[in-house]
Amino acid sequence: MNDVWLLNALDRAVELHGLTPHHFASWVAQSGLLKDLALLLEGFTAWFAGDFVKVIHVLTPQLEAGLRAISEKLGRPVTKAHPKIKGASVAVNMGDLFFMKEVADALGPDITLHLVTLYSDPRGLRNDMAHGLMEPHAMNAAVAARVLHSFLVLGIWDQLAKARKPAKA
């Protein structure tokens, strides 16, 4: 039921402000988290075109890259030792990122819960999408809107983190 509110809010914002995929990409770019905005533009353009399968498959990994960039900005690792291959490393995954205290603190409890539920929980979107468990009919406007909304939050994560810090006396 809540999907209706998010979908209507996004549609109204696009209509009222004449938003384009470039506006969404610029919003995320202000965070400085993603160096190359080409995939963001592909994903946002797909949302405007109603290609929700593409939105989900293109933007979800970009959100993970953005979270890794937050971890890096906070001085936390973005890779970890490979569990089986000596001397090799792998990218820190979303679950690991959300359980880093610094990352969770920077995002705040509400945003962390929102993103964990959507992207890290075994019952969430990313798990089903990344492991091929999500059927095409499940990749709909509502799910794509949640992904898009995640990027709106990502665009101002640092401003939200600063606003939560108590003022120094």
C-alpha cells in the first residue's frame, strides 16, 4: 500500500519540477560517491521509460558502490581477504558494510534500517535479484521506485549525518 505514496510522490515531483534523468544523476553526483555517472543515467533513463527490470539490474550495484565509497570516506575497508584464495581479496559486500559501526552511524538508524531491509536482508530485493531468484513480474514500478528513492537518500547522506551530530559547545 505504501508503494502508491512513493510512486505518486515521484510522479508528482517529475511533473511539477520537470525532472529528467540528468536531474536525478546530478542529485546523486553532489554526494561525490560515484565517479562515473554513466550507469546512473542509464538506470534513471530506464525508470523514465518504464523499463523497471533494467532500473533494478543497473542501479542496485551502483548503490552498493556508493555504500563502499561511504565506507572508504569513513576510513573503513572496501575489500577483505578472499576466504579460500591466499593473497586475493574481494569487495566488502552490503551486509558487511551495514554492520560496520561507522557506516551505520553515518547513515543513521532509520536510513540503515531502510537500506538493510531492501538490500541486505535475505528476504530483500538485492538477495533475490543478485541470485536470480526474482521473477520478471516482480521487477515492477514499485520496486524500481524504492531503488530510485535509495539514490535520493544517497545524494544527501553526508548532510543527514552532519545534521544528526550534536553541536559542539
